[in-house]
Amino acid sequence: MNTELSRFASYLRELVRSGFYGENFGALALNLFALQFKGNLAYRTICKARGLKPETVGHWTQIPAVPTAAFKELELTSLAPGESTAVFHSSGTTAQIPSRHFHSAESLAVYEASLWKWFDQNLLSNFEFRTPNLELLVLTPTPEQAPHSSLVHMFEIVRQKFGLPESVFMGKLAADDSWTLNFAATIQALKAAHATGKTLTLLGTAFSFVHLLDYLAEKDLRLQLPAGSRVMETGGYKNRSRTLSKADLHALTTERLGVPRENIVCEYGMSELSSQAYAVAGGSFQFPPWARVQIISPETGREVGDGETGLIRVFDLANVFSVAAIQTEDLAIRRGDGFELIGRAEQAEPRGCSLMTA
């Protein structure tokens, strides 16, 4: 066990839980970089190949970022053999080699503290009604059916926080192991929420929502979810459904489920990260205070100006036992300290990030 990283993980977890607003982010990032350089052999090799080490890096923006593709080929972890208790894989087509993000009980504790704090703030904090007047419905398979999905693990933690049974998961595996829905059970649960008047939080991937909305259209059904209900959609389509723009997806959600646009929240997450970004429909994505985002020009390697397009680079302090600095293949427009997601860069493999155009 890496005791230095364990201490950092414990400290960060308490910061997140008690209310961390980004103070001393730079110092924490440089401290974590030094610990990861020391404890993560694959990462140290990458840094040395670039001629960078903790002694020569003076600002968090100079910390070497690892491309997401490296997680497919290398074990980018500070965990010793036998310490890993879970592995999250990137989603995508079955022909692709997935990225791997190794977790232990300690790293999952940081991950779960991070995901719940930011989820609560972005999905639940301004609900007029709090638990036990909240209901939850998840349009994915259960954790047992999708043990390597970071998204499903995230939804499972939310379910546990709600104190609800596993029956809130409406998804199932098709014959080819793709995700589909139990439509009868989903419609029954949506109607039950309407009948009880309990505020509903409906979570799922973009393609799962398309499956549900197409089913409602086929049956000529329109449901009016209780006032205050919210929808959180995430990810792309990966050839699992027809492709819709975000505007069309959200318009159909309002039409068929009665959820107003301002109550539709978009999530941006990756298996290689431990923190997520959220945006209200039509707004810009924001990561929590323990993460920073840069939009990087692929031509110059420098951060672009406001309103300009580049690749998303994330510095996530919650990635304690892997790599904090991640270079994605996702394009975005810089919007102040947030971003507007565009989609995958050309020639990048489709995966669990958004494939939709704005």
C-alpha cells in the first residue's frame, strides 16, 4: 500500500465532504503529481520521455497529461498487484480495446465522495422536495450485469444514497450484451411516479432515452412527470440507437415526459476520471472545484481563447491512484471556466463520451 497516496486520498475525501471550493488547488495538484510520479511506474516513464519531473514542473498546467488511449495499453496505476478490487472499462463498440481504470477500496471511496457531492449539487440541491419525497429511475442494467461500467457504479451509489431498492434499474442486457430497456416495467414505474406525485430523478444514457422516447411514440404515449422532476442524460449513441442532436433529444423529452428544458441536465464523465461535469440543457459544462479543465489546441498544444475550439484536458484531484492529468479526444468550445461539448475529434474511436453535435 502506498501510504503517501493513502494519506492524500483521505485528506481529499474529507475536503470534498466538508466543502472544497478550489483553494490551494495548484499546491494540491503539484503534490499529487509528485506522488504519482513516484508511485506510478507507467506514468513516470511517460513523464521522463517528455523530459518532465516534479522538480521542473512549477504550475499545475505544466503537469504532463496522459492521453486516454494510453489507458488501453498501460496499467496506469499506483496500486500494487492484488490491491485492485474493481476495474472500470471505457464503453464503445465491441471491437474496441477498452481503457482500464483500476480501483481499490480507498480509490473508490474518493470516487464516490466526489461523484455524490457534485451530483447532489447539480441534480438535487435546489429541489423543492427532498428525500423521502424523491423517486429514482435508472435506464441502465444493474451493477451485477455491468460490473465494469463506471456510469452504472455511479448510479448505484446514487441509488444507495436514495435508500431505494435495486429494482430502480430499468435496463437489461440484450443477446449481444448491449444495453436495452424493460419497457413494460419502465412505463409502469413512470406512471406510478405520476400517480404518487413524487418528484422523479430519471438517469440514463442518451441512447437509452432514445429507446424510451421511440417506444412512447410507437405507443402514442405522453406522460406528465410530477413537478420538479429531472432528467440526467449522458454519453453518445455508439450505434445503439438513431442519433439525435441534443436539442432534438431534449425537445422530445419535454414532449413525451413533460420535463421542462431547464430540468434536463447533461453529464460528462469518463471511465478514466473520478469526477464528472454537468450542464443544464443549453448551458456550459462545469467540473467540481477539485478538478480543472483546459481546452487545448491540437495544433499548438496551448489553451485556446474563450469561444475557441480545442480538445478537453482534465486535471482531476480525485484520480489519486491513477493519473490526475487526462488528455481526452473530445472537442469542446471554451466558455469561460467551463466548456460546450461538441463531440469526438475526427478519427477518434467512438466511445462513452458524447457523440452528439450541439
